[in-house]
Amino acid sequence: MFDIDKWQEIFNTISKNKLRTLLTGFSVAWGIFMLVILLGSGYGLENGVKKEFEGDAVNYITINSGVTSKAYKGMKPGRRVRFSNQDYNMLSDMENVDHTSTRTGLFQNNVLSYKNEYGTFDIFAITPDYKYVESLKMTTGRFLNKNDMDDFRKVVVLGRLVYEALFKGGEESIDSYVKVSGVPFKVIGVFDDPGSDRDLLRVYIPISTAQKVFNMGDFIRSIHFNLEGGSVAESMAVIEEAKTKLSDKHKFDPEDRRAIFIFNSIENFQQFMSLFASIRLFIWVIGIGTIISGIVGVSNIMMIVVKERTKEIGIRKALGATPFSIVSLILQESILITAVAGYIGLVIGVGLLELVSKSLPSVDYFANPEINMNVALTATALLVLAGAIAGYVPAKKAASVKPVIALRDE
């Protein structure tokens, strides 16, 4: 039941010791403020890194051809490994692989033109399943498909920035013809990409068409594997199998890191996530340690309060006050100080994060520093609990005071 007399007494005690209460509350507020700022900064770093991953899938493996650096089975080092369609077909049916694709860049003449508009862009010859490597989204039209590959169609998919550069005033692009390296290709789609602008300055054409039109033979530059829900262990098994097959075919040492270059986004992403889990744990340890130092201060102050009011507590007990009423009085004062100070620190911390989030310019690997509301509520609940713990020991000591001894206290 709400006891107004008890609360009046608590506020009266606080008002008589304003500076002491203020300094005690400040230590608690500072602890929760630092916890919020540290957690918000940690989430900002995590959001920034996740943003960098947005342009690509996080479940793919890329193998690029290179140049051998080791002698192997009588073969000299310095040989260029050249991937072909046969390599792609050989690796397409591996276990645990859901999608296999290729990508080859056309860098010798990468000019696109439409009517009187010209531009230099990245031209990539791909297979249709490459869409699983890039997190692209079609805004108009469609992406490349199997029929485009099988029929050697001269079709092209444009990045949004390519479309805006060539088609002025929002002109319709679908079924229009643009010249890709001087050869007319039919536009079948325009895509957007959550990654960097570089990803939007690309165009994609079928690899089968590029090999015929641009005299590429059966050459391909890189091979990609997508593992839906694949673990790091599964991705490493796929890599080992691919290395074994490629080394047997091209006669290079499987341990030669220069013969082929491998990028494992699954392993990369998991390493980042493990790193952030460790950072969050470290932040919680530091933040809670800071809060505990403030709570210890509260406990010490409440011990002083009990010492100062020993005679008063003795009189209360002599007049019939129960131990519970004494304990509740000290506990309520302790909880009040920690809860109010903690809430102030929480509000200031969240407010500062919001201000920084809105005013912070675009920075690589850091974006939208924030704190989860559930975390904020958990921190507040911990403060209330900590306030109760901080006041319990002094309250227990106050309740055990014998009236006769207390009345003799000077």
C-alpha cells in the first residue's frame, strides 16, 4: 500500500542532503549512459558492416583463375590457369551447391551508347544464376534466363545508373537497342542494387552470346557457388572439392594460393558476426562494471544514512516499528535514487544516439548507431534490481539495530 508519510520522509531526507544525493545519482546515471553509448556504437559498427554486405549475398563462394607459383608434376611455375566452359560444367553438380554461375568482364571496349548518349561502364558476361550472387532487384523488365543463354540472344540488363545516363527524361528502355562495345543489344530489364553505386554502373549480358560475339572462345574468368543456408564447414568442403577437381584438370598444386583465388563470403560473414558477438559481450562487461561502481556508491551512501539515523531507527523500533517497515524505508530510498538517476542517464544516452544517427554523414562501416528498446528496458530493470540490492545490506543492518543500543548512540 502507498504510504505517503514514508515517501514524505524519504524526500525530506534527500532534500537535506542534496549534494550527496546528486553525486550518488550522477555515478549511476553515468554508468547507464556509458552502457547505452557503448551499445549504440557497437550496433552502429555492426549496421555499417552489414550495409557493406548488402550489395552481395552472404552465402556464396568465388573462385578466380590465377598464375601458378609452384612446380607440380613436372610442370613449371608461372603458368596461367585458364577456366573454360568445361570447368563450369564440371563443377555445376557438386554436393551442397544450390546455384553455380560464372562472370567474365569485358574490359577492352566497354563503351555503351544509345542514340547520342555514350558512357563507359562495366560490362559483365554471366550465366543467369549469377543473380543469386548479387542482391539485385529488377525495377523494370526481367533478368537473363536460360533461353537467352541457349539461343545466344543479344540481350542486356542495365544497372539503374546506366539507364539514367543513357535514357534521358525517364524514356522507356525495355525493347530498345543499345550498342554494347559497338554491337546492338536489346534491353530486357533495369535493376537496382542496395550496394554501392559501382554495382549500378554495370550491365549484364549472356556469357554464351559474349563468347560468340566478342571472340572469347570458351573462356570464363570466375566461377561462383551459392549455398542456401550453408554452414562454414559445408563451404570449406565445397572449396576443397572444387580445388581438387580444378588442380587435377589444370595440373597445379592444390595448396598453390596463386593458381586460383578463393573468396568465401560465408566464412567472412560468420567471422564478422562472431566478432560483433564478442564486441557486444565486451561492451556489456564494461557497461555493467560501470553501473556496479555506481551501485556500490549508492550502497555506501545508504550505509552512511543508516549510521546517521541510528538513534531515530532505535526510537522507531521502541515505538513498535516492525523490521519490515525499517527495511522498506531504506530500500525505497535506494531504489528511488538508482531508478531516477538511471532513467535520466538512459534518456540522455538514447537522445544523444538519435541526434548522432540523424546528423552523422555517410561513413563506411558505421551507420545508424542505435539501441534496441528491449535492451533499454532490460537495463532499466537491472537498475531497479541493483538499487534494491544496493539498499538491502544497509536496510538489513538498520532492521537489526537494538533499540537500547540505538538510543545510547551519539
